[in-house]
Amino acid sequence: MVGPMAGIGIAGALVAAVIAWAVARRYGWRVGLIVPLLALVSLIALLWQARLFSLSDGFTLAATALTVTGPTLAGALLGLMLAARKR
């Protein structure tokens, strides 16, 4: 189970990095912050929804959300840093 989740995390980080880099290069870093902010909002929304579930279901949902949004945030911030460095 760790292998597929790691693959999903790495793929999400790469996609987020490319999107954030392209948006930051074209429109500036402030607009490029939309990608990590949307990932953070989705994480908060999922964790808010998890409070309605039982404890084990809530932990499962939280772990899944962190697996997806954590690499997305890291990748988006990496893309923003790369775009700022190239200018």
C-alpha cells in the first residue's frame, strides 16, 4: 500500500510544481499561490468533514487527505521558488 501512495504523492507534487511554475512565470508569484492555497483549503474542508465520521473513518480520511495535499503543497512551493529564481 505504501508504493502506490508514494507514487500518487510524487505525481501530485510534480504536477503541482509544473502548474505553479507555469502560472508564476506567466502571471507572477501572487497568482501562483493559488495552487497551494487551494490544496490547503481542500485539506481543511476534508478534515472538517471528517469530524462527522467515526474515529477510525476520520483518521483514514485525514491520512488520505494529508497524503494528497502534503506533496501538492510542497510541489507548488517548489514550483514557485523555481519560477522566482529564473527571473
